[in-house]
Amino acid sequence: MKYDFDEIVDRRNTESAKWKAVKKLYGRDDVIPMWVADMDFKSPPEVIEALKKRVEHGIFGYPMLDDDYFDPFINWIRDRHGIEIKKEWIVTTYGVVDALKMAILAYSKPGDNVVIQSPVYYPFYNIVNSNGRMILKNSLKFENANYSMDFDDLEKKLSLKRTKLFILCNPHNPVGRIWKREELEKLVRLCNKHNVLLLSDEIHSDLVFSPNKHIPISSISQDIKESSLTFYAPSKTFNLAGLKASFVVIPNEQLRTEYKNMIESLTSDKLNIFGMVAAKVAYERGKDWLDDLLNYLRDNIDHLYDFFNEKLPKIKLQKPEGTYLMWLDFREYGDEQKVKDILVNKAKVGLEEGSIFGEEGKGFFRMNIGCPMSILKEACNNIYNAFKDL
Ligand SMILES: Cc1ncc(COP(=O)(O)O)c(C=O)c1O
């Protein structure tokens, strides 16, 4: 491995939310934070070098987005995911959550329905509710330890008159599924049949473990390419979440115009210089780093999987097909709050309780394994010691 992911980098005295909010979230500050989705690894050294160089330049006036900025992203998506994106289809935004909010405002009215597949990334609830739209849950099915989509229920929800939007999470946070072509084809057929616009959040699409393969929604059919928006960012892939540079791809001209008008009226498509520098270099030169990262994450996942299966078989888990998030079923240990209390106060690890992703997640915990293996091992041992006699 060319890159070092074993290095322990102290983040306590930085502005890191993951580390800073520990006391507030867990009531004590000696908890290993394994919650919010950023990693405890330095970004690719190529990115850090480029940022240093930019800082040393010393002038930070207004930046301009031109072809130079978009080409590395376009090339990356072609090489990694096999689809062609035209520069004029791209709108830049200040993070995927903000970009999704803009889509909700642009394509629906207060009181309209937005369908999501719970348990799911919890800000989806907030971006819909806070804008006066209604959440319709198409709960995922959980059978034989496997998550799948409930298409009968989905059709019912999509066919309602006031359903305007569907938010797809692919790869799915927190359950770790990468949706298969047949699943996406069915989904697309239903969205098209009921004239529902599909918002595809593909922020985790580079974090995929072979033989699984991420299938971009726009590759399913020409129809869905024209009736969907896809949301991307380098933030999960290269650990750049604090730099907030994301991309929305909108092939349909009319949808794009409506989206741009909404951005124009409420905010701006301007980015921060450092986000621009980092995103460009990451997509241009980050491939080897990402390949090493994926191998490292896979080792972490294997470790956790083997450890819990062998030592704490009451905790049920699957290896995620993508993302660095493990979805652990603690239900055999009983009440969620009781388990959380043991995790925090005995094991001293900060995971996220499943119910915040929707009531379907109750009793599960999401664990972020994007950290050096030594920290992961410490967390596993702590959990073992706290639960072994229960
Ligand atoms: C599915 C999903 N979408 C969006 C985000 C956040 O994106 P951003 O930080 O660009 O707003 C996350 C972060 O965890 C996520 O998991």
C-alpha cells in the first residue's frame, strides 16, 4: 500500500464536528467518535500539497469556474462509472444536502409528497419537513438479514396525486446496499409511469467494494436521464466534507433552467477557492489513493465482521456493499436506549442509534469504520468487554 492509513491524527483540537460534539452528544468526552460520516484519515497528499501551494499564493479573491474545473470530474465519472456527462449539465452547489433542498424547492410546492426509503440518511427528513413538504415513507424490506425495496408499497405512494419527488440513496446510507440494475429498472419504470421526478443521491458511489458495482441512475434509460437529477461530491470519497464542493448533474434543459433559477433566487453557485482546488486535484490525481483506501476499509470491515461473528454473535451484521458505514443489529440486547447507554458509558464508543434514520432502524446502530485499524480494534474490544456477559 502506497498511502498510510494507520497514522493516528489528533483531531480533538480542530473544529471537527465528529470530535468536538462528543461531550454534547454522549455526555462525556472520553468516547471514541464513530458517528458522522467523515473519516479520520488525511485526504490524499496530492490534495494537501495543492492546498498548501494555494495558501502560499496568498491572494484569495473571487474565483471563476471554467472548463478546467469540470474536466477532472467529468473524466472521473466516465472512467469510474462509465457514463458521459456534458459540462453544461452540471450545476455546482455548496454540499449535497443544500443541493437536495434546492431541488425540493424547485420542483414541488408546500403540501406535496416526497418519497424516501427508510431507514435512511436522516437529513432527508429535515429537508422535506422544514420546507413544508410531506414525507411519504417507502420502508425498505428487511428479510433474511437483507434489505430490499418494497415495490408494491412504492407504487402506491408514487401514484398519489401530490407525490412529486422520490429521493434515492445509492449506495444506501445506512444499510450499505448498492442497488442492482434490476432493482433500479423497476424503480425507474414506476417513477416514469407516475411522472415522479427522481433525485438520486450518489455521494457514496465511489465507495464500493468489488464485485459490487455502482450503477448510475442515468445509465438505466434515456427517459430517466431526462427525468432525474444526480448528486455527487468528492467529500465522502476523498474526505473533503468541510470544503463543500458538490455537483448536480441535470441532463434535461428545462429541469436545469428551473434548478438554476431557484439557486439564483436563493443563493449562488459560487464555491470556496479551497473546495475548488481540492475537488479538482482529487478527481485528477486521487485514483491510487482511493484504491488503497478501499482496500484498507475492506480490511476494517472484515475485522469487524469476523470479530463480532466470533465473539458477540448476538450482534447481527452484514458486510456493506458500499460506504464505510456498518449497520449493526443490536436488537437481541433489548431496548435501544439501554444499549446506547452501555455503548456510551461502558464501551465508550459513540455510534448512532438506528431510530434517528427512521423507526424501522430502531435497535440498530450505525458505526463509522473510516478510522485507523488500531482505533477500530480498540472500539471492538471495548464493545466486547461491555457486552460479553449480557
Ligand atoms: C447520503 C448522503 N447524502 C449527503 C450527505 C452529506 O452531503 P454534504 O456534506 O455534501 O451536504 C451524506 C453525508 O453523510 C450522505 O450520507
